[in-house]
Amino acid sequence: MKKKLSVVLVLVAISALVVTCRESQKGDRLPSSRALQPYQAKDFSYLLGMEGFSEALLKTHFALYQGYVTNTNKLLEKLRSYAKSGRTDTPEYAELKRRLGFEFNGMKLHEYYFGNLGGAGVLPEDNALYEAIKENFGSFENWKEDFLSTGKMRGIGWVILYQDPSTGRLVNTWINEHETGHLTGCVPLVVLDVFEHAYLLDYGLDRAAYMDAFFKNLDWKVVLERFGVEVPEGAIPEKPQGVSAEAPSGQEEHQAVSAAEEGRHEKAPAGKGAGEGHEPEAAQAHHG
């Protein structure tokens, strides 16, 4: 009798646990109404006035980011429409599918990039990330040199310090354009945009000077939070208020070059397009 009672109690406990888990999973899911809402561009206007980045450059970059948000929403809506009407076996649907990764990653990577700017560029040594960098690269200086060397590579795209959460390994990675080279399952910690539109207006072809300005404005508090470290108030030096918004000398000289380079690289081939105003119509899939 006691044995039967024990079995019954165990079964009741298991049933209660299953119900609790299911309810917990339901709570973790986003409401379907929210999941289908269009993406909204985030406001990064607080970066205006950042030293080494002119207002003209930042506003142009914000507008480009808005273009990725707009195109991502248009693509998702068109793909949904094609699926509802049973047109998933068409070449147009295939091209739109291929293009989604370019637009979506363009949107998200810019959010990571702007999100890790606006700081004082100082990482204190007494934290887990600094120790992890030393363990993986030998020293902080070695890591930074490797990151900068990756950023100086020929081509357009991104440089990302990734962390593999399964092992803790840190890797500086080159991302070609927006979607080629990502390390699956890894966490982006430091994200640097090395498309010409990120610096040409202020720095011309001097990508190294731009990357130096990037590091001077890197918000290590944000990076530490991405790494999973809670940062106490005041633990990370903050950027002094009232920094200059002036661009380096020679800005006017490079504006014409910027426009030409932007037009050349932002029209992505084979179904990729990235500027504001690029309509992701199926008919435009091969022209960007």
C-alpha cells in the first residue's frame, strides 16, 4: 500500500513539474502580436557631438541604418505575402529570401555598432573580460593589434570580437559585407563598421585614423554587459560632456569621394541592397 502511495505521489509531482515548465515556456515566448510588429529604428542621436565623428557623418550613417530597418520590414512583409499566396516556388521568392540576411544583418550590426559607441574608450584591468582577453591573446595590446589588423584588411564589412559561450574562446573575426563570416552561436562583444560610409566623409581613405577614433569612443560598459559582467555605477570612466563635434580637417575634400564610394559599395550585387530608398521588389533583386 505504501509503495502504491509513493508511486502516486511521484506521478503527481512529475505532472505538476510538467505543467509548471509548460507555463514557464509560455511566459518566455513573445506574444505573437509583438513578434509580427515591424522593426523600429533605434534612436542613436545621443552620439551627436562625439569626438572624431562629424554631425554630417553620423546623420548620414543613421539614415543608412534606417534604410536597413525599412527594407527588412518590406522584405518580411513581401515574403509573408508570397507564402500566403502559394508563390514560394518562384524565382522572385528565392531572391527575396537570399536578400533578407543582408538587410536584416545590416540592421542588427548597425545597432551593435552604434550601441558600443559613446564611451571613454577605457577598459579597467580588474574585470573578467580583461582577464579573458589576456588569456586568449597574451595581452590586451596583442588583442587590440589583432583587431586593428583585421580592420585594415582589404574589403568592406565588419570586424567583430566574438565570444564562443560554449568554451569562452575569444576570436576577432572579419565579416564580409553583412552576412558572410559570422561564427554561429557566438556572442558579438565589440563591433566595428569598416564600410567606407562609416568614415570616408571625415577621414577619406585613412581607415586607421577612423579606427583610432572608434577606440577612443568605445563604450566598454556596453561591451562588458554583452560579455555578461554586471558593471557597478562609476566602474567605467565616462566620456566628458561637451566634446567637439568637428570633423578632422579635409572633410570637404572627401565629400565627393564619399558619395561615389557609397554608391559603388551600397548597391550590393546578386539580390543585395542596402541604402535608404532601395525598394526590395522582386524585380530589383539582381540590381540592389
